[in-house]
Amino acid sequence: MRSDTSGMRMEFNRITEADVRSIRQIVGDGAVLEDPAAVAPYGRDETEDLAFMPEVVVIPENVEQVSALLHYCQERRIPVTPRGAGTGLSGAALPVYGGVLLSMKRFNRILDIDLDNLQATAEPGVITQHLIDAAAAQGLYYPVDPSSKGSCFLGGNVAHGSGGPRVVKYGTIRQYVLNLEVVLPGGEVIWTGANTLKYASGYDLTQLMIGSEGTLAVITKIVVRLVPLPAHQVVLLASFKTNEMACAAVSAVFRAGLTPSALEFMERRGMDWVREYNDLPLELSADQQAFLLIELDGDNMDLLYADCERLNTVLEAAGCADVLLADTAAQKEELWRIRRTMPESVKSNSVYKEEDTVVPRAALPSLISGIKEIGRTYGFDSVCYGHAGDGNLHVNIIRGNMSEAAWKEKLPAGIAEVFRLTVSLGGTISGEHGIGWVQKTYMPLRYGDIHMNLLRGIKKAFDPHGILNPGKIFDDAAGTAQQ
């Protein structure tokens, strides 16, 4: 028996041969993987070096199969971990209690693009970029574009409340999901809302599902709002002498009445690693120590250029050292490639631990200076970058020359200090990566007992037997997860 608690004690059963036979009857022989070599890739995601192996991997292809599978697993008290593309950074898709790993990769169809209502209906296994491209072919825009948009699934985006660089103008995925078809842990199938722009009909279950990390239900259809595709984009790279100056300029841009479609922060060390990783011929001077990648979009180039002039004035007043304007589509793509490949570049250089902080925009200078000070105290370095336009800073803690013992002993306390600082500045412990397995111990730094008990109560109402994605979000001690 294995146990997990989310405010209640749960007992889970190991999967027997009889269970496997029953599951095969539900989804078909080809949709069940047992061979260790076939199962192994599903025990990892992009969260550092964690690995938790499922007992079986099940790959259904329709909602009826998901419904029957969940009903069976609830009756047998078998844990089920839903999984999208495995690009997550919080360990939320790792089967920490074994059981069934429920892969949604066969749910990969865009079912409808409604041109009259500016909506799209898609399955959760659709790659995010595919929906962006399909909408663009119709002159429409789906602006939710996390860095992994070329590989991540829509269902994972919904489950984590994903954002990306264009949140600053267009909003997070919460502003785009209108309705969801979901399967509850007992197998019941419901729609959470309505395909309408307004919803004031009781509790909003759609919003509750967004960011729930597969702990409440399994998403099988997604209805999203689309907007008209902007005709033009202008991309600039502004450099500054210090991180604090660059971060202070972010708030100044918005105070001037400008709303970029993206505003990204990158520090010099990250830029240097990207240049090395991608062999980019980008020359930087000693004064260029921090950078803002800024995109403006719209339908009128004259207005965009006027905004660029206003933006230049704001940046100069904030101490900007230099502004590079991308003149061609290739140059725009090159600047965006710097930002999008920064996580890979950092990962290629050192053992690291990535944290996902978010604060009010004006607190960014204090956040980044505080992070550097905490690093000096605990002996680690860091490379920071992220969606500065909405206050979301990704903190990559670098092991560098730290001994393995110091890394293991000092890192948890250092991370806790980073989150205490974040909370003290009015922020919280995740802007878009989610809580999952790796961040749950830090939840009490932000939320008290009343808040956490309300969350546990919601979990219990949806999943009374605790079978869906156990061990995530709540740091309850009774579990016996095996790594």
C-alpha cells in the first residue's frame, strides 16, 4: 500500500496483472505500455534530474476511454497522473506514487475554428504552436506562447496557467479559456462553463481548473477565445549598465502610457552563454550588462514608429546605454531566439535549479538585487531572465564551483530566502511554472492554514479518494513516494 494526504489519508494499491488486463480492455492493447524501456521517458519531465517511474503508461484516444479508465482506477484506488508533453518545470506530471501515467498525446486534434465568434475548440494534446499557426492562417491570433510552444501541449498550458512573453499586453491563458470538457475522478464527464465571453452563473469551474495541475479532473476538450492577428511587430533590444537600471525602466515604460506586446529581461551572463551556445556574432560592450527585449505590435506602422520614438525617450531617461532596432524579419527572429534559447544555454553550462518568481513590476529592481545578495550569503550564483513586463522573473540558481555537499545543504534554505523576499515584495512563488512536486514545500511561505485548508477542501470535493495526481501542490507528510 502507498499513501498520500491532501488533508486526508489515502491508500493506493499497486497495479496487478488483473488490473492491466482490465485497463487493456478499456483502451486496447496498443495503448498500454509496461516495458521498462518504453515507460522510462514518462518518468521524467524538464524538472532538473527528477525521475519517478509509473507502473504502466496508458494512452487513450477518446473521452469514453478516459472516463472508463478513471472510474476503474477510483474503484481500485490506483493513482493516476495526467501528462501532456512533459515540458513542465515543477514536476507536476511526474507519477510520484507510481500507478497509471495517463498520456494525452493522442488527443491532438483542432476540432473547430469558429470565425464568427472568434473561438477555437481543440483537444489537450494539440501542440501550442499548431493552434497559433492554425489561427494565423485565418487571420486570427492565439497569443498564449510559452517558450516551449513548439513542443508543449494546450492541456499542459491550461493545467499550469501558462503565460509566456505576450502576457503583458494580451493576458495569461486565463483570459482565453472559455470552457472545458473534463472527466472527473469517478469518470463523470462535464463541461465547466459556456462558450460565452461573460459568465456569472455560480462558481466558475473553468477558472478553477486552470492552474489545478491535473489534481481535480482530466481535460479532454478546450474552447479558447481568439483575437485579430496584428499586422506588424517592431522588436528592440535595449541595454543598460546594471540589472537594477533595466528593471527600473520596465515600470517607467508603462507609466509613460506604452503597452508593449512583450517586454523581456535578460542579464549579461545569460546573454554571454546564449552567444556561446548558439555561436551568435553579437558584439557587446562592457557597459551592456542587462537587457530588455521589447516588442510592440499593431496594424498601423506610423503609430508603431511613433510609439518607438516615445519608447526611446523613456529608455534614455532610464539610463539606457544603447537600443538596437531589428530591421528585418530575420533580425527579429534572431533577437527572439536569444531569449527563447536562454534556458537551454544556462542548462548546458552548469547544474542548476530554476525558480519562478513574480512580483509587482515596480518591485523588480529590489527583487533582483535581493536575489544576488542571497546568492552571496549562501554561496551560489544565479542567472536571471524572464517576463519583466508582468513582473515574472525566472531565477536560475547555478551550482558552479559549489561542492555537492554545499549544494544539497545550503540550496533549500537559499531558495526559501528567495521566496521570502518575493512574498515580502508583494509577490508569490510561481507566476507560470506551477507548484507541482518541487515547489509545494514553499507554499506556507505565502499562504496560511486557512488558505491551504480551503485548497485541500476543494481537492477533496473533486477527488474524495485522492487518486488524481497525488503528491502535488500540498506538502503533506504521510506519503511514501519512491524516487
